[in-house]
Amino acid sequence: MREHADDRAGRPMGVTRRRALNIGGSLALLAATGLAASAALSRHPPATGAELRSAVPLPPAFRVPLPLPPVLAPVATSGGVDRYEITQRAADVEILPGVRTPMWTYDGVFPGPTIESRRGRPVAVTHRNELPVPTAVHLHGGRTPAESDGYPTDLVLPEGWPDAARPAPGGHGHGAHTMHDPRAVETRLTRDYTFPLDQRPALLWYHDHRMDFTGPAVWRGLAGLHIVRDDAEEALGLPSGPRELPLMIADRAFTEDGGLDYPALDPTLRGRPGVREPYLGGVLGDVILVNGAPWPVHEVDAARYRLRILNASNARHYDLEAVVDGGRRLDLVQVGADQGLLAAPVTHRSLPIAPAERYDVVVDFSEVPVGGLVRVVDRTGSGRTRDVLAFRVARRAADDSPVPDVLADDLPTWRRSEAVRVRELSFRAGRMRGGHGWLIDGLPFDPARSDVTVGLGDVEVWRLVADVHHPVHLHLVGFRVLSRGGGPPLPHDAGLKDTVSLRPAESAEIITRFDGYRGRYLFHCHNAEHEDMGMMANLEVT
Ligand SMILES: [Cu+2]
């Protein structure tokens, strides 16, 4: 290399080196590593993040049976409202066969218990926090009043945790932030969340959303499913009962003693937020879990199945395909998106799924010989992370489930001409608190700042621009994807979405009507590490 070769910022290398020597400390190191991290990301766009390597022996693929999360029973049903109770607590969970993994859970299980609800029938959930840190619960995809939306400073404080006015015990990070949010509404030990569920039937999920600590808290196990149904969807006759399978995909890594590995700067998650330097782009695990089991297998009839897929990973993207012995691929017939049924089915050979996205897919196993294995693989994975789960076709069976040509006629058709405003919002790496950050329009999240204010009922177009992969999620509303990179949306952008996966150096336009409720909401990147490092902003509906 020439002595004065230019670096990416256009400065001569020699200057950079001298500066590093002169300062001799962490600032220059941070600048250099931040640059290296973003350079590495742009060279390998599909892998937003760095992978942890497990230190415990891992089981072979497709041996562990696919678990199905337990469905929670209401504790009371009165006045047309179903009431549930969930205790957030530490528990040892068997994820790898014969290995006990200490986790943070909803009700002692991972994934947390599934809530099954009906459109328009309100659900009230009392969460009790027996964890050692504050929590906030967000129902992702829920059309929820602001006070129950799990705003990141609306915390449920555990027993013995000091009020926000004082810093966290032994810490200096989180307490300091909540102090600056005069609108935070904290409760102690329990909190009642109310979900009207006046929305299209869809696969939603609930997860922790505490400011600065969402990534590690979800990684430790604070995630569960919530399915909304209605009569119209059931009347379609899509595969149901044992032929409808929720699939929560999430990667994790394990330490030598069977615990979950995560590169937190403060493993107690009580003080300083953030992750170690190589993981600033996102934390990836080398074990792919589906419903909490590593590379599971599920016995199926030779019939159609409805797979309700959620990518609950912090940062890992998947490009899923279903491969039969011999290499033939089965069609993935998409019937629904994040926010419910499509207008008509869309057939894919492979399906990219970013963190927090959901796809509702029908797969037909009827042509697979009995005994045959259908592997669901991630085309972007390598080595062991290429495998996700498998289906073993166990028997021939009758199947009268149709995939109707028309699935729904209630999809919003907002037009550009209806928009009262077009906003442009950038999602890029930058500097934050003297270190690496992920920023929206150049700013890290500040709960006290007003970022975007919309009028209730207004239609807006948002043009979202990315540097690397950013799955952008809006609370409260579903949206349509209008365009990608100046061209038409991709086939998997169909339907009503609440998370759009921006690809490197790509822009996308979305359109929505901000209706439902007034109040303070959020939009953010759903790469959980990006979110914790600033990539979140306030959405005020007035
Ligand atoms: Cu991001």
C-alpha cells in the first residue's frame, strides 16, 4: 500500500495513523473500528451483524421435534373482555437436548405462551415483572392505544428498583435516559395492557421494548406470539388445526455451560447499554431455533399446511426455501403478510424475511413421497446456519383445504394523490454518545424530542433511505409498499405490512393512513441492536 493512500473519508492514511498515535486512546480506535464495521457491512450486505460461535456441543439438524408454544387460557372473561396474566421471570429452559439454559421468560417458557384472540374482542393482559430489570411489553403489529403500546420508557419496575428520578443501581446508562422523559409512565411490579384488537386478523407478536436493552432482553427469551382471527378468514377454509403451524424463527448462541451468549457491555442489563465492537451491526447466533428448538423436525400429512412464519431474530435475515430430497423446491404460496391476508395468493420459490416480518404461507406436501424429508433452508446461510427446520411426510391423507383465488377484499388502496405529505427519512450509521450509533435523519433516539407529528386520519408517503439492511417498523399502523429503488415493489412486498426490509443503499416508499388512536408512538429499525443504538424515533399522532 502507498504511504499516503486515501482512506474512505478522503484523508491521507498517514494523518490518520499519526492522529491515532497522538491520541493513543479509545477515540481513535472507535473511529477506526466504526469505519471498519460499516465497510465490512457494505462488503457483505446480507449479513448485517457478526456471528457468535457456540461453545457447547450442538445437536444434529432435524432430530428435535418441533415444539408448539402453549396457548394461554384467560383467567377471566367478563364484559366482553378476555383477561390474561403473564409473569415475566427467570427460568431454566431446555433448548438444546439435555442442556439447561437460564433465560428470561414470559411464564417460564420460550417462546412465551401464545394468545389467541378474535378481531374486535378486547384483550387485557396483566404483566407481572419478577425479573431483575425494568421491562416494557410491546404488541408488535397491534393497533393499540398509546398507553398500552409499551413505549420504551413506560416501564414496569421490578421490586426494589429505584424510581427513574435516581440512577439504576450500579449503573449510569438507562436511569439517566428515563430521567429526561417527563412523559414516561412507570408502574411498579405489574402493569395492565389493554388491546382492543380492532384490526385485521394477523400473526402478531409481543416482546420486550425497554429503551437501550431490547436486543439482549428479547435474546434472553422475552418474545411470544399473539394470533388474531375472525370469521371471514376462517370461512376461507385454509389449512387449520394441526395443519396450521406458527413458526417463530430465531438464532441464538450458547456458552460452554449452556447459557445464552450475548456480547452485552453490561451482562446484568442494569447499567451500561450496548454490545462489544464486532457486533455493532447486529448479533447473530450459530444455532437456528424454531419455536425454541434447534433445527427441529415436524411430522406432517401429505397435505397442505399453513405456515405462519415470524422472524424473531435480532439481526439475522433469512431467504427461505423448501427443498425436497433430490433438490426439487416446493412452492411457497403466500396468503398473508405482517398485517393479515393478501388480496390474492402470491407464489414464491424463495422468500426473504427480515427481523420482525411475518409471512403466512401455504405449502403443499401432497406430492412428497411418504417418508420424504422437506428441508426449509436459508439460502443466505452457510454451514449449519443454512438449515432452519424440516418436515417429515409421515402418511398420505385426505385434504380438502383450498387456496382461494381471492383471499380478502378489505385491503386499503391509498393513492399517492391522497397523501397530505411526503417525508424522507434516512437510516444510517453515525456517531452517538461518543461511539458508534445507528441514526434516523442523523439523530439517535431521544424520548423527549418530537420527531414526526402526523394528524389523525392523514395519509402520508414516507420515503425511507438506507445505508445497510434496515427492517423499518411503524407502530400503530399498517402500510403498503409503493416502490422500491424507484421501481415497483417486490413480490414479497404484497399486502399490508408493518415492517419493510430496506436493502443496502436502497430506498423504499410506503403509504399509510395514520388512524386508530392519538398519542406517542414509535418507528424504528427492527434490527434489535440498531434499535438499541439509537435507530428509533417518535411518531406523534395528534
Ligand atoms: Cu437497522
